Amino acid sequence: MPLSPDTLHDDLLDASGLNCPEPVMMLHNKVRDLPPGGLLKVIATDPSTRRDIPKFCVFLGHELLEQAEDAGTYLYWIRKKAD
């Protein structure tokens, strides 16, 4: 079942208006501050995040629960890996 845009999350990263590599750099810092298993919602407008954020999750072992696009805005829900 897809996540709702209103799904409760532990933290939010709004990277709107930022271009590669800034969204992923900010994501790296934000995920570091999340508790293990925490849920992060990311909002971005850079189309390259469709490639970069899934690769980030695979590389670091986090779970990309959902990604969606709405009128040029890209949404991601990422579950931080348990330590």
C-alpha cells in the first residue's frame, strides 16, 4: 500500500530549489541525525534525485519505502537502517 503524503515521519528535509549534489549532501547529514529505524520525508525539485536518492539508499543500506512525483516535486520516504 503506497504511503500517504501525510504519513507521519520523524524528520523532514526540504531540498526544494537545490540542485545536485546539494540534496544528497543534505540528505547524508539529515540521516546521520535520525535515530535507527527513523523515517525521513524528503522533498526535492531536482530531477536527478530520482537517480541519486535510490542509489544513496542502496549504497548506505537505508530503505527507500516510497517515492512519488507531483508536478515537478519529488517526494521520498526513507527508513534509516537499524544499527
